[in-house]
Amino acid sequence: MKETPLVSVIIPVYNAEKYLLDCLESISNQTYKTLEVICVNDGSTDRSLEICKAYAQKDKRVIVLDQENTGQAIARNNGFLTSKGDYICFVDSDDLVSKNYVAFLLEGIKKDNTSISVALLQTFTDDDVLELEDSVFRAHLETNLIGLFAQKYMMRKMPDFIMQSITSKLFARSILEDLDFSPLKSNILEDNIILTQIMRKVKDDRISIVECPLYYYRLHSESTMQNALNRPIRYGDKEIPYPELFREIMVYIRQAYADHPDIDKYIYQLEANEFFSLANTIVGKNMQIQAQNEQLQDKDRQITGQKEELQQKDDQIIEQQEELQQKDKQIQEKVTEIDKILRSKSFRIGYTLTKPFRIFRQLLKK
């Protein structure tokens, strides 16, 4: 290994204006400085491309590519073809990395003499107050990639590394040469196929596990995987449900490892992990729906209470209006009575007879 090899950080970008700047800052602030950062804008319709270009003016290590929307896999491939790094890593545009991300992954490759290193991963949401840890380097060697892949597949206990993701890893450039980044023609689970190809190319199944949470994976409602179960998934020129796509992945892995004596066991483990992951996801969604229903019921009760209060106030207003109408009627009756008196003959006679007395009283007052 060179003393300071060039590391290419490739970021596929699609409509990520909300998170992109934070992602770029976390990469720009790496303790390891010999970097090139390749942002591949995948036909974004928001300000993502503008943000990338502005950041390239600020940090000359940033290179911006712009392409039509063809998916994350093609964006990664175009980034790789443009890159000049001795080592390559991929970061999603809504995620963050520790300042020691590149340095520790490089150190893992150097320590264990491997072509791949993997960092632990920590999940977070927009509501979390995230503190990027200043970890102490620790790493160990693993030598059974397909077994590790099956064991850690769809792990939900964090921190732990997600083996089926191409992120949170550093690759020697030679490992990625001649790789098919988009055999599935899908933006879901394509990493499974890519990593299967990579694992078959790794000499002696050696991989360095860096035992530090260096990659921070953001969970939000717009993310690709969060929406995978909610709608059909594009698969070539058709759309299929998530379980069918997963079966296609298992067929691919079984064929790739047809010569492995324990492949049936590992496929079973992969399918079991996927089943429990889906079950947990469904339970989680049901709990969210139940909580939302309870919130709606609370709001409905509040609205019902407010309606009752408004009805009571309306009844009070009607009562007040009736009282006012009754008083108005009484006043009208009195006015009519007084008018009748003023128009009577006896009042006019009395008024005429008392006129001298009124004049005399006014003179006395003067």
C-alpha cells in the first residue's frame, strides 16, 4: 500500500437537498485528507445539483457529475468509472460518516492485509441528537464472507455492520474492476448482487472488520428501503412485489456459490433473517398504525368535546336572544301604551289646562 493512497468517495445524489450539505460536511472534515469526492447527480429535480456545484467551489477535492435519472446503481458505476482512487468507498447522500471513517477503514485494510474493510453502522432519525463518536481504532480479521453475509443479513441490532449494503465499506480498486453494478435493473436490493460479485473476487475470503461505529445511516420516510414494502418495485421493464425480488436475489446467490459446500445452509439462514426482518417491520408498522389510530381517536374525542362546548354556547346565545326579544316586546308594548296615552283626548285637555302653571314655574326658575 502507498503511504497516502488516494481514496475516492462516491455519493449518488437524488433529490437530497434536505440532507446533502450535512453529508458533504462530514466527508470534507475527514482526518484523512487525500481524497476525491465524486457527487453523481441522478437527475434530481430539487436543489441537489446546485448544492453539489456550490460545495465543489468550496472544496476543490469535490467533482460533480450530472446524469439523467437512471438509478443509484448506474450513478455509482459512473462515479467509479470517473474515479482515480486506489481505494473506493460509497456514501449515501442522506447519511453521515465519522471524521475517522476513511482513516480507520484504511488502517483496517493495512493491519489485516485485506482488500476490503467494513465499519460498524449506527442508525439515527431526524429527531435524534447525533454525536459523531471520536472512536479508538479496533479491528479484527474475518475469513468466511458468505457465512458472515448470511449471519449479519438484515441485522436490526445496532451498532452492527449491514453486510448487504455497499456503504460503510472501503474497497481496493481492483475488487471493483469489471463489476456489474446493475444486473437487477432495480433500485432495491441491488447491493446484494454487487456484494455477491465482490465476495467471489476476494482472495481467501479475507475481510477486516473495524469495530467502531463510523457510518451513520439515516432512517426517514422518504428513504428507498423504508418504502420498499409499500409499493411495487421496478425490476427491469416490469414491477414486482418485494418478496418476489428477494427470491430473485436468493437464486442469484445460490448460483454464484453453487460450488460452496454449505450454500444451502447459508441460503436458509438468509431467508430466515429476511423473514424475521419482514415480520419485525410489519409488527412495527402495525404498532405505528395503532398509535396513529389512538391519536386520531384522541383528536376525535377533542373535536367532539369542542362541538359540545360550541353547542352549549350556541344554546346560551339562543336563550339570550329569546330574552332580548322578550324585553324588546315589553318595551314595544310600553311604547305603544305611552303613545296611546299621548294621543288620548283626556291627555290633551289636561296638557292644555296645565300649560299656564308650567309657564309660571319656568318664570320662577329664572
